[in-house]
Amino acid sequence: MADFADSRVSTAGMGAVRGTAQTAAASGACLVKVGGIVVTARVATGLTVAIGNILLLARLGSTYYVTNVIPAAPTSTPATPPPADTTPPDTGDAPPAPKPVVTTGTLTCVPTSTACYRDGSWRSDGDPTNSFDLYQGRYGGSSYGRNTGAAFYGSKPHTLNGATCTKATVKIKRLSAGDFSARSATLRLISQTSRPGGAPSLNESTSGPSLTIGSSTTFTLPTSWGQALIDGTRGGIGISVSSDDPYIHLAGRGSWSAAFTVSLSWRRTS
């Protein structure tokens, strides 16, 4: 009876192994180092093998077959972190408008000239220095004309153009003339910033402070008067009445250095 052990195929050493190509594939074979031993391995049709490739081999008996080329492990590149988010969180409300910058101050305006108009001309009475006193009314019913006193401020108030007037004051002193009782001059705003050739253009009016002879005061003007001086629509302050009385004499620049000095308190927003 036949012994089947004589025809049995040994499966020892069979299975998949890993090796490193020592040569490129040529004529369907290449040299491969497997477990430190260089062997000749057959290469599957269409498979490209280069020196150094890591190969997957199948062993059948004593023959090795290259079944695949194991690709190199991918290079790991650290991910770039996203840029920091600097956008402020959305609260759903519009941001408040920035607070406006408010500037305040006080401008002192000394009159560039003081004068008195009477009988169709400007009085000099021996004083040609533009520092004449201010009169209103007519002296004692005389044949002389009615007086209109005036103080002019030039362009200085207009340097505040664009500002808002918050307060306006003027310094007034009464000198000897007329009766000794306390009297109030009628203040008028004048269009011109300097003495014109003819009569001054009189506009708004207000009752001035009640003063006895020799007394003085700082009188608060309507704020609108200060604004008119700032805006440049008015240029001076005068005293005038349509009748003869009260006849009043107020100090001009030549008699009192502070005469008709105007102080303009102002505010500017930007």
C-alpha cells in the first residue's frame, strides 16, 4: 500500500513576509533582503520595484513572490492653528457714540474806541483819541442835538466764531451830568465794528443798570447780544434814547480804563 507521506507538500515557511528591495525589478525578479538574508524574489506582473522599497512577499516553499510595495508612512505636518479671533463679541446693540469734546472759556474785549454822535457829527470836544465819553439825551433842553454814545469792539469778538455764548457782561461807570438820582441808560446794539463816518446803526435795546453819579457796575447783557458780537452781525454797544431825557454821561476809555469792557463766556463742542 502506497505511503501518502511521500507525496505530501510541506507548508512550513509559507505565508506573508516583509523585505527590503536591494535592486530594482528586472525581467520579473529582484533581490530582496528578508530577515537579514538576501534572496531572489519574483515580482508580480505590472508591479514597479525600486531599490529601498519595502516589499510585501509571499513565500511558497523556497520561492519568494513580491505581491505589493508597501508605501512609506505619510509625513505628519502639525496643523496650523487658526488666527486668534480679535472681533469683539456681538452684543446685538450698536456701540454708543463717543462723547463730544466740550471747550469753554471767557474772552475779554476792550473797546477799540469810544465816541459820541451829536448834531450829525462825532463830538471831539478837544479829544481826538477815540476815547471820548458816552452821552445820551439832550443837555438841559439846549439847542445842541441829541447825543448817542457808542463803544466799538473791532474784530476781536468774532475770533470766537462758531462758539456759543453762555454769558455776556459789560462794565459801566456813570459820571457827572444830569440829576443826581439813580438813572438807567438805554443800551443799544450797534452794527458797525468801528466808528463810521455818519451816525451809528442802532438795533436791539435793553435797559441798563440804574447808577448814581460816580458809581460803577458789571452789568449782565442778554446772551443773544454776546452771540451777535461773536457771530459778527453786531460790532458795538451804545446808549441812546429817542427823547431828551434822561440825560446821562457814562465813562469812555479816556475817563476809565475798564469802560465798556465786554466779557464773553463761551462754549464750543467738537
